[in-house]
Amino acid sequence: MKHKRLMESLVLSSAGGLVLRLPQVVGAMGNPNTLSNFIHDRIESGEHFTVWAHAERNLIDIDDLVAIGTILIMEMDDFSAPVVSIAARNSMSMIEIVKVFERVHGKSANYSIVDKGDPLKIDTTKAMEIGARLGIDLGDGYIERVIRKYYAPQ
């Protein structure tokens, strides 16, 4: 986190600097180290993993990120906040994210729950506003729709 804050301060020290804060990005990428690919791979393989009971995460579709981010960059002179989060309206508990993956795959995950983690609060006001203008619904059900888009069996 220290490194991220340092990089943000470098960007913001430049005239016209804009920081786009991102949650977990989901898309058709081969990186096995993303959160969504990790959960998908563990459910497919049946391999055991641990879920933090109180942790929350927010997911954004790469396609929606690009659309919203493009508008933010094009219109950055029209708003005062040089730091904007692009995320769904609500974060979701890690337990619920795993349950969504289980529904999408039609199979149970092999996991245990540990008493760790914290809620995740993100100000998504600007992303919600731009998403609405673009016809992108970042509200209820968004995270499940994103998981289904990339991980539902074909």
C-alpha cells in the first residue's frame, strides 16, 4: 500500500494528474494470479483454499473499466477530484463471491473459512454516474453478472 500511495502522490504532483483506483479487474486474461482466476481454478481442480470471513472485494469488468476510464480521462477537466475509483456500487464478501462461483460452475468449492479480513468501502459515486450515462449497470447483481460473463461454462 505504501508503494501505491507513493505512486499516486507522484501522479498528483503533476499538473493534470489523474489517479484511477481499481478493484479486482476481471476479463479474459491468462494470469492465474488474479482473484477471480484463482477461485475459478480452485473450484475446477477441487483444490482446497482458505477464505477470510470478513474480507470484501469489489470486481470490475475490464470492458466497463475501459469505457468508464476513457470518459474520466476525456472529461477530467470537468470535475475536481483527481482521484477516482472505478468499481461496482457494492463490494461483496469473499464468502459470497465464492458462492457465486459455485453457482456459476454448478459445483461446490473445497474451502475453509478463517476469522480474518475487513469490509471494503469504496466511493463509487463518479463511476456510478458515468456508468449510468454509458448504460452500464454497476448496481445490484453486477459482480455476479461479471463472473458469469467470464466463467460460466460455454
